[in-house]
Amino acid sequence: MITLYHAPRSRSSMIVWMLEELAQPYKIEITPIIYGDGSGTHAPESYRTVHPHKKVPALDHDGVKVFECAGIAAYLADRFPDAKLAPPIGDPKRGLYASLLAYWAGPLNAIPTAHMSGWDKDRPTGFGRFDEMEAFLEKTIAAADPWILGKQFTAVDVLCAAALNFYMMFDILPKKPVYTGYAERANDRPAAKRAREKDAG
Amino acid sequence: MITLFHYPQTRSSRFIFLLEELGAPYQIHQITKLVETRDPSNPQPHGKVPAIRDEETGDVVYESPAIALYLTDKFPKAGLGPTVGQQGRGAYLSWLVYYGSVMEPAFMSKFSNTPVPRPQAGWVEMEEAMAHVIGQLSKTPYLLGEAFSAADVLYGTTFAMFGKSPMMPKSEVIDLYVKHVTERPALARAQAKEGTR
């Protein structure tokens, strides 16, 4: 059985989407967190055995524990290959797939966060520059035909579409047609719609 | 054949270590310069290192956690990362991703004396991240348990580099871990191939 530790309208919402794409039975354990705007409540200390920093998402699959969005997405996509959410090991697109998952978890999360907090205003952060990250993202999304790795929709699309939705909502990224077109295409998938309904409660 | 795009004394150095551990066929392509004037032969999107190219498929891989995962999946016989379905795969993926999404930003925040923008940030203060690492290493010699893995290549070399910094929390557990990682023969072989700037 798959259990997702989830807080509505948070980073874990994209894993609800991932699980809907996977079409495997799962259950959701609603978990309190402190949201970006400061609202919410802390999870009990006992939750630290599930997630070391009491954040979401975290996943338990028959006792196998995974956390970090990209870690969970990579785990699920490989573990349930019938859903074809990852190029298999040995496929010539596997390298790009792995690179983009890690890029998403690293620079694509750290650079916008630093940018939002004003950290990169007068000194380099060490993560890389916002304009360079955005140029790379734009090139990657512009090449999506219709999905980032080609015909096959993968876990990378779930993560990137979720990030675009979030960054455009908070004006961290401009609403360029290349982003909105791709995000609408992804958000229009039946699994994405089911995930939004579940997330709304 | 794996080509490693490398620049001496950078984040690419530890991938010579990993490739030596794997016993994988590889060659080192030392790039001429880092980002300032990027070397056109470097396929990394921002002109950084590390990156690898799998000469069998032409596939390019970048970002340290992705390179580690790609290589251990491609060379599973070395036993340096649990394969899909194997016990420990979940922990392995969690540690690899955590390295890029939490550990590195936590170090950057600490060393640049910038508060972690919480609760928005996906990472935490270095002390809290180190507590998680120390918690695991107090129970087992390596991050995944009794056996050394590619995750230890990432964390062990990082702690070896920052271990002397007064900003790093003093920990006997970390000191012992660094000792175990840095005593490995593959690291000595890797250092002999490091090259000069």
C-alpha cells in the first residue's frame, strides 16, 4: 500500500497528481505544516520519524520510506513502470530525465527561493543566476513536443508543470505563452484534474 | 565508455572517485575554463561541472545526484546503489535528492551568512540538516546502512572539504565517517588522476 503524507495546497499536491498519473491505489494522510504565508500548525514531534524536518511530502510504500518531491517521483515512476512515467534504465532519454529531476530539486527550487527573498539582489547566491536558470527553463519548455521528453508524459512533466503553476501564480516567472501553453496542456490531463479535486478536499 | 567533464578541485573531482569505485570504463575530459568564458566542448547547460556523457547512447547527464544515480543504475554489479525494487532504493533516492535540494543550499546559506528563507524554502538551516545526517550515521557507518554507496561519495567528500571550517558543527560521528570515506583506495587513485588547473 502507498501512503502519502500530504498537506492540501502545498508541495505535496504535485505528488497527489503523480499518484493519479500512476493509477495505483493509495491513501492520503493529512499532515499539518506551516505554510509559506506563515499559516498552519506544526506537525507533532512523532512525525519526525516519517520526515526529518516535519515537512511534506513523504511517502510510505509497503514500509519503504521516501521523501523529497523528486525522490518520491523518481521512486514511483521506476517502481511502477507500466505507467510509463520514466524512460527505463538504458533508454537514451534516461540521462536527461535524471538530470532534469535533479535540476528541478536543486537550482530550480533554490534560485527562485533566493530571488524571492531578495538574497540575489546585490551578491551571488552560489546557486546560479536567475536569468540563466530562466533561459534554460524556457528553452526546455519551448522544446516540449508535447512533453519535455517527447511523446511520453513523464514525472519530469508533473514536477515542472507544478513548478510553473506555482512560480507564475506568485509572479516569480513571467506568464510567457511558452509557459502558459505548456502548463495548460499539462493541467488539462484527467489525472491533473482528479488531483486538484482531491486536493481541494 | 563514460566521458567525465572535469575541472580540477571542483565538484567534478568526486566523480573520478565514483567512477574508480564503480570500475567503470571512463575517460576524463578536462574543460579549459569554468563559466566565465565557457568551453564549447562542455555540454552542461550552464557551462559548469560535473557533467558526463554516455558514449554508448550519447546521453548527457548533469547535476551531481543525477550523475550518481545514472552511474550506479548503469553499473549495478558494483553494488554502489540499490537498484529498482531492491531494499534501500527509497532511502538511496531520498539521500541523493536531499543532497541537492537541502544539503547544498543549507551550506550556501550558512557560509554566506544568509538566513534560510523559511517557511517558503525547501531547505533548512545547516545545523538541522546535519542533525539528520548525524542521526543516521550514529546508527550505521554509512548513510544506507552497513554498505558504502554513491550517496557517501557526495556527502563524505563534502564533509571532508568543510570539516575544518569553524562553521561546521563538531561531531565525532562525522569525523569517523569522513575518515572511512577518505581512506578508500579508490579516492587515492582518483586523486592521482585529478590533473592541474
